[in-house]
Amino acid sequence: MSPFQTLLALAFAFSLNACAKSSDRPIEAASSSAVSQVAESVPTREQLMAACRDTAARANPSAHWVSDSTLTADLTYDSSPELVVWGAEGDSLFVLAIVECSGSRPGRVWTFPMNALKAFGTTDLNVALTDPAPGQGYLDENCIRTDTTAECRHMRKIEPELEAAYSRGGRGLSIGIEDRDHVYIYWDPEFSRFVSWRP
């Protein structure tokens, strides 16, 4: 091979190597850019909670939410959290909202307005997490000799499922006046909906 051919071969090899390196750069840049876009699209926990709270407010535009009222728990027994917020609407209605709050954005919203002024004499109610199962004591006291009613039969049927949900971290809600009257809200696993009961 002549010196000229050798020089030509080296120049060709050098240009191929330079092209390969320059073509690698945009691919690397695109990869890091794609990773950064994915990271930006996944909200932080705080951003997701704020979005869930906004979703509750949009679903209940006339309600005035207590600014620092939030609870987070698995209320539908699916191992994902729901956000609970509450407030008042007018002078007599207490409003509670439950928002599916997992993943990258809010999901379903359930709203529970209740005439708290009539039921409790105030709209300033406490909201707390509780065992979703009413308990054998409640069933014995309230369903004694009435297991023929559909409600009592149903409650006895789902009681073991509610107890199992509680052991896995599932919760219900207690709404009312401390050490006095309460309404309980729990997820009915048979009918896939929230149900309330009052002792």
C-alpha cells in the first residue's frame, strides 16, 4: 500500500470515528432529556395531595373547607390511600369528601353532605379514622332477635370481611361530637360503595 493510500485509509477511518461519536451525542442527550421529562411528570406526594384537595373543592364548589383538615387512609381496602377533607356549606350542612389519591393524579370523588345542625346541633364536627367493622357487640345489641331483617343479615355477613380489611390497614370514618353522638362511614365490600350507620 502506498503512503498516499495509507494516509487516505487513516483519514477515512478518522472521519468514520468522528461521525460515530457525534451521532452518539444526540442519542445520549435525548435519553437524559426523556428521563428528566418522566421525572418531572411524576408528582411529589405533596403535589398529589394538593391536586386531590383541589379535586374535592371542584366537586363541591359551594363548600368552605377547613384549611388544615385532612386524613389519609385506605378507605376502600385496595391498599391505596384516599384523602379525606371536610368543611361546611352554609349554616347547617357539614360536607365530607373522599378522593382516591394514589398514582399520578386524583381518581374518584365521593361526597357526603349531612344536615349536621339538625343531627348534632353544630357543623363543627370531629372526623377520625376507625375500625370499619361495627363489632360483635354492636350487632348483638342492635340486631338481637332481628336477624331476619335484610340489614342485620347483611351486616353479619360482611363483618368478617371488614375485620380482615382492618387488619390489613383498611379504615372507616367516625364523624360527630367527641364522647357523644357519631355517624360511621365504611366501604361495603359486597356492594362496592360507601355506607353510613349510626348507633
